[in-house]
Amino acid sequence: MLDAVFKPRGVAVIGASSKELHIGNRVIRNLVDFGFTGGIYPINPKADEIRGLKAYKSLLDVPGDVDVAHMVIPAKFVPMAMEDCGKKGVQHVIINSGGFSETGPEGEKIEKAFLEVAAKYGIRVFGPNCQGVINTDPAYRAYCNFTFTFPGPGAISIVALSGGVAEVIHQGFAAAGVGTRIYASNGNACDVSIPEIIDYLAGDEGTRVIVTYVEGLREPAAFLEAVTNAAARKPVLAMKAGRTAEGAKAAASHTGGLAKEDLATDLIFDRAGALTFTDEGEMIQAAIAFASQPLPKGSRVGLITNTGGPAVIATDILVGAGLTLPPLSDATQARLKETLFPEASVKNPVDVLATGTAEHYRACMDAMMEDDAFDAVLVHFVTPFFVDTDSIAREIAEVNRQRKKPLVCNLMTDRKQWTETVGILKEAEVPFFALPGEAARAMASLVRYHKIQSRPAGEIQTFTEIRAEKARGILENAQAAGRNQLAAEEVYRILDAYGFPTASWRTADDPDAAAKAAEEIGFPVVLKADAASVLHKSDMGGVAVNLADADAVREAAERMQSNIDADDLRFFVQAFVPDGLEVILGAKSEPGLGHLLMFGLGGIFVEVLKDVVFRLTPVTDAEAGRMLEDITGAPLLEGVRGQKGVDRAALASLIQRLSRLVSDLPEIAEMDLNPVKALSDRVVVVDARIAL
Ligand code: ADP
Ligand code: MG
């Protein structure tokens, strides 16, 4: 339980300092200035008092209970100080000092040493090399942290490994005049982990929104579980760094190459139902909207404005994000016509005109709040000098207090001059932003969360006629022989065992045998070179398609024999599948998580368009369906310009079959089915590769 670190009654600072610019001084100052409700105990063997507080020579001299002890001392003294903490009954230690595992093996040793002591006494450690925590709850007002932004009480909690980013987010809320609830930045996270903190925040009643920032995950499975649980209870807004640096080096038809290095984090967020962001400003603004607004029940937005252009900008952004702007019903239009100026426009957006009054705004907001055609309301509000803007703000505030539907405001003003107007909105917790785009994107985030929450999870399809043991035997054989790439025959036998629809095939040792195999399959056929060194067959002249007779097969095989320099060269003969859209399915092992599954347009499209999407295994039927919808080329699957669509149900099933295969056989490091020919009534795998 993390209660003690977030709700301490007594805090000691080991390494308290009289020097103003020292962390051991700043933490004490922050506790005092923020109004910490518990006891503050500076520990310093040489000083009698620090910042006006009595200092103690040793932690063991402190008269009161100490729940949290900060350590602001050189790393080498930490294990010893931890002993004192154990004897004193300290529950949590926040180690602000650095010099541990982040510096190398020496520091790692010290980290291990103090962890052993902590374990002996049941002490939980926060950090080291971290900022610490803040809890704005008036009952505690615990500022166990050395930063300098003093937040007001609020409903947004922040958790991040990186103190720098946590502070940026924190400052963003403070600058917007929005309070926060709990702040946690745990640096090296040697003990108390991010998933644990997220779990805590999920259960914290005062936290309405969780904002988190990560840079790759150490415990992906625990993280997935924590975020899944939290996101089911409250919005989790998440961001991770290092996207572009990892950029996709798309090696053709390699799932591994197409998957960005840290793609798994995004997939975890997606699976867990968190809302992801690529821009910290956008995440901060969305959090402000989530903190005070009810969640929308759909994506239909009503816009009200007293100036034209900004509403147009917002409209573009909303529509681009998949939201809709339904027209006002005839009845509502008629009602507004009676109230608004005759020149006002009662379409959506409703333009009350610059001279529009508080009464006008109110009539529009009421109409949209009451009309079932709208799920949310976006108010644009420029503050002209010739209208009573305070009254307009009061009406917006009043409607916002009713919490009927989410309301977001784009407030275009000079905040220094219109202090009263701004103050009214702030006081009422209206989320207002200075740009139409910011307001629109915050609104889009509210709706995006609604969509995530209402998407069906689906079920994992069970396949009955699977011969898992047979497939496992084939794998183990290859492993025993020390081979990482499976031969074509092994790959296709595994696919057969798992019921994948493949084009009929035979293997052959020489050109004559290939010709004979082709006759058995029936023409036309495809001939492929099969050798350990041949990864991309067509690049090496190892694929001959649409061969019409035995002579053509023999000739093609002889050509491959003379062109391809491989002692183990064999032939793979396969029925030719003339038509169909080429798609790719792939899987890549993700240690600690299972596999990433990939689906997209195959063949040459893979290299050029990289139109692929990923999910984590196991993939449910609903998720497989969404994978088909999520590629840019989705209309190709449905059929365009008179072309027939492909058998999407069969494709979705193939995705799930692959999910099952790699879940059963976790030794598979990477696997591609490229291409799969998708036809109107079936799908056929015509090339496959498995690497262990
Ligand atoms: P590789 O990917 O190793 O170069 P493939 O087996 O994928 O080799 O063959 C290359 C291309 O040849 C495929 O992308 C596909 O367009 C075509 N092809 C391969 N096998 C068949 C087949 N059985 N029927 C029709 N076309 C095929
Ligand atoms: Mg291929």
C-alpha cells in the first residue's frame, strides 16, 4: 500500500542542510511553505535548527512518528541510513540523491545493498535519483519533492519516471490555473514502480484523471494490467517518448523491421484503453477538459460562436478527428430564431454575432444541452468591448455547473484586461483554451476516450482442429539441429497443422522431381528456390510464377540451379493463385508480452506504403476486425470501383489463427505470411517464413 508515502503524518529529511540552494534545504522549505499538516524533522548531526525547525542529530532522536524519510546524502551512506529508518519504523524512503544504478556497476551495488536493508524492515523505497511526491489534498498538503511549482488542489494526478517531464506537465497545469491532485516521479524506480503508482491512483477517489509519461517499459505485463484496471475506472492519458528516433527501418516483408523499436508501449496503451498523445501540450489540455467535464456519450458536437473564422478552424479539426456537427432540428432553429438577432446564423455552428448577448449564448447552450442530437458543446467566445462579457461568462459558468454534457470553451481575449470574465470561467472550472484548435482537440480527446471505452472487447476464437503437438515437434526438430530459419517444408507443415489455408504444395530435390510434383498439383504452378541462405527468394531469381507445363518447370528449376549458389538448394512447387489482393500477416516476439501481430497490404505495397497495423497477442475477433478497418487501404478490402471486395471474415480468422499459433509456440521470434492472397470468397497463403 502506498498510502504512507502519499499521505504521510511525519516526514524526516536525512541530509537536511542550512544551505539555501541544497535539496536538503529545499524539501524542508517546500513542506513548510506548502503547509504540510504533519511533523517535519530535519536530520543533521551538526545543526541545531534548519529553517526555524529543530534539527535532530539522528533519526532515532525524533520524538514523533516518521512515515517518510527523504535521503539527500551521498549514495555510499544510504545503506547505513536505511538501517536507522528500519529501527525508527519509517515506512517509505524517498531517495532524492543520485549515484546509484544510473551511474554503473558501483552504484548498482549500493542500490542492491540498501534494498536488502529495506526488505529486512519492510521499507518501501521511492527512487533513487528522483524528485519525489506531492499530494495537494488539504488534509496532508505533502510536498515531498524539491521542485518549485506549487499546485492548487485539483483532480489530475501525474506519474512519470522522468522528473523533467513530470514537472513540465505539472507546470502546464499550474500555468493554466488548473490544480492537481497527486504528483509522483520515481526516477530509477528500484522498488515502487509506475504500475504500482497507477494502481494506487486508480483507487484514489480524489483522482479523476491520470496523466502518465513513460520512456519504454521495464515491466510491460504489469504495466498493461495496471493501466487496464485504471482506464476502466477513469481516463488515463498517456504519452511515451522516442518515437521518431526509432523510426521504422522498413526492411521489406520483415515484421521486425516494420515494427518500430518501442511499438509495444503504444500497443499496451491501446489494449489497456488509455488515451495516447504525441504532444505534451495536447495531453495537458485534454487532461484539463477531463478533470472537470462529464464524458460524452457520442461524437456529435454543437458549436456556438460570436466570431466566424475560429469556428471554421475548430470545425475542420473536429471533423478530421471523426466527430460530427449535426444540424439543429427545425424546432430548435425556430426557437433560437426568436431569441437571437435576425442576422444570426442558426446552423451548426450557431453564430450569435459579435454583438450577441448573454441571453443569446444561454439560449444556444440550453438548446444544445437539451437536444438529443448533440453529445457535447464547444463554445467560442471572443470578448468584444461593446458587450457585457462578464454576463456571458456567467451563463457559460452556469451551464457548465449543470454538467449535462461536456462543454469546452475557446476563449479569445486579453487575459490581463478581461480579468473578471476569465475569473468567472476559472472559478466555475470551465475548461477554456486560447486557440480554437486547442479547444477542438481537447473536445476530440473526450470523444476519443468515449470511443475507446465503448468499443467491444470481443472474444478469443477457439480453433478446434489444431494439431499443436505436431507443430511443436517440427519446431523442436529444427531447434535440435541448431537451425533458426525453418525450411519451406517445415513452415508449411506447421501451417497445415494449424489449419491455415495454403496453396497446395510439394517439395522436390531436382528439376525432374519438380516437374513431376507440378503434374501432381496441376498446372499452372509456381516454382520457388528453397535453401537456408535464400531469404528473399524473388530478389535472387528464386521465384518463377505461372508455369504452364512440366517443361517450363524443369527449365525454371535448371535456371535456378545455375543462378543460385547454394549446396542445399531444393525446390518448392506450389499451385499458382492467379488473382487476389496481396496482404501481409506477421508476428514478432515481444519478450514479457507475447507477440506483436501485424496486418497490412502485402507484396510490393509493404515496402512502399508501409500500410500496416499492429496489435498484441492474443487478438480477439473484435480486434482482428478493427485491424482490417485500421489500415489506410481498408477500402481495397471492401472493394472499390466495381472490384469485388475480399473475404474479410476469412482474413480476420487468419489473423486470429496466427495469434493462436504464436501464442502456442512462443519460440517463434518472427514470422511472416507474405503474401496472403485475399480473394472474394477465400484467402490463401502463398509465402511464409518462420524464424526462431
Ligand atoms: P519472396 O517473398 O521470398 O520473394 P514469394 O514466395 O513471396 O517470395 O514470391 C514473390 C511473389 O510472387 C509474391 O509476392 C507473389 O506476388 C508471387 N507469388 C508467389 N507465390 C505465388 C502463388 N502461389 N500464386 C501466385 N503468385 C505467387
Ligand atoms: Mg514473400
